[in-house]
Amino acid sequence: TERHKILHRLLQDSSPADG
Amino acid sequence: PEAADLRALAKHLYESYLKNFPLTKAKARAILSGKTSDNAPFVVHDMKSLLEGEQFINCRQIPRQDHHRHLNVSSVQSDLQREVELRFFHSCQSRSAEAVSEVTEFAKSIPGFLNLDLNDQVTLLKYAVIEVLIIMMAPLMNKDGTLISYGQIFMTREFLKSLRKPFSDMMEPKFEFSVKFNMLELDDTDMALFFAVIILSGDRPGLLNVKPIEDLQENVLHSLELHLKMNHPDSLHLFAKVLQKMTDLRQIVSDHVHFIQLLKESEINMCLHPLLQEIMKDLY
């Protein structure tokens, strides 16, 4: 996952709807 | 009870699709057929109209009075033309990067996806996003052109073909695919399930734990099969035809990545969006 930092971050971010 | 579960899954994925993707097929087809109460899209068919329209690219709402504004561009000089092409390419990239986030949010809503190994979640998305983006474009296209900017602009196929190489070759394979894909007449509810099937492909290179991915995909496949039978009772072998499109898609994505590599070599001023760079690196 280190070579995919942004994708990794998008996956870990909680979506706005989830608060 | 099992069929009820499969229908509930289809409903859940459709709701997530509506929540995450701003331009549905239903809305795009209404715009393309002129059956919408909104104004007709701004048409970009040459360099002059691109210059007029480019400030609205990626705007969700075009200020209507500007539709009739005329720029005094009698002949667009070639260096200006190069600059405009590059600017247009950059705005396509920003919209694509935004769409990658939308696909990621959709993937996260697939039941069980977030319980997969995190490395596998990354791999599944890396390989699926461009495939999903290409299918998402199909409803925006007809044989003459494509909607862009959330349906605010219609760009003609001829204009895209008239751009300098390799830009001119980039969209033609997507039009060819889309015209054929649109003949299947899938609606937004079908598309939502199809996106989930694509994302949950257990044969992507480098996956660590394939079994749970295949289990999730099998469930979505059952849901898609049942849903297509109910939604298109007269369309023979539709399920098989839809799945066949996944093979064509892989070739289109691999050609697309090759185009981008050519661009990186030929365009000094080209900078690729970091998220897209990350996805395309070592993809095929």
C-alpha cells in the first residue's frame, strides 16, 4: 500500500455521510 | 428468502450508486435526447467553441447568459491551440481523479468490501477504477459525441478526433466500445450491480487473499443475474453478454495506459495527476 498512498487514504477516510 | 436477500443487495448498491455518482444514465439520456427541462448542453465542436466553453468545464452549473458570449477568435494560432489542448487534458484529469474518489466511496459501500485485507482493497480498486470509469462514460456518449462537465457540455466525436496526436486517438476506442455497450440498454440499477462485479474481481495480479473476494463477487453475480432476468425479461442471454464486456474492457484499459505513457514521453509540459499516476503505475 505504500506505493498507493492516495488510494490508501481514500479507502481509510470515513465518508461524509458516515460522519 | 435468498432471492429477497439478493434483491436487497441490488437495492442497496443502487442507492449507493445514486449517492456517489453525480450524473446517472437516466439523466444523461434525458439530456442527450433533449427531453430535459434544463437548457440544452453547450456544444463544443471546434477550437473556438472549446475556448468559449472551457471556463465552464467541470462546473456543475453553467451561467446561462455566457452561452451567447462570442470570443473574437478568427483563427486560433497553433501554439495557443496546443496550450488549449493541454489545458483541456488537465481538466479531464481532474474530473477523472474526482471520479476515482466516487468509485472508491461506492466500493466501500459494497457489503463486506471493507472487511477484506487492506492491501487487497487497494489492488481491487487499482485495477477496477479505469474499467468502471470507461463504463460510466458509455451512457454519456452517442455515436456523435459525449457529454462532459456533469452533462453541461456536449463535445463532438469529430472534434476529439481533430485534436493533435496522440490526443486524437484517445477517445475513439471508447466511442466504439460505448456504442456497442449501449445496445445492451442497461439502466442505472443494472449498472450499479455490474460495477460491484467488476470491483470484486478475484483474478487481479497481486491479491493476497482471493477466496473472500470470490465469495463476495459470487453473491453480487447472483444478484445481477436475478435482477437482469426481472428487469429485462425479453433480452436473451443478457447476463452472459454483460459479463463478456469485462474482457473487452481490460484491453481498452491496457491501451489507455499505453496512450498515457506515450503522452508522458511526447509532452514536455504534461504532468499527470498524482492519483492517476499512482493507479497507472505498473498496472499492465
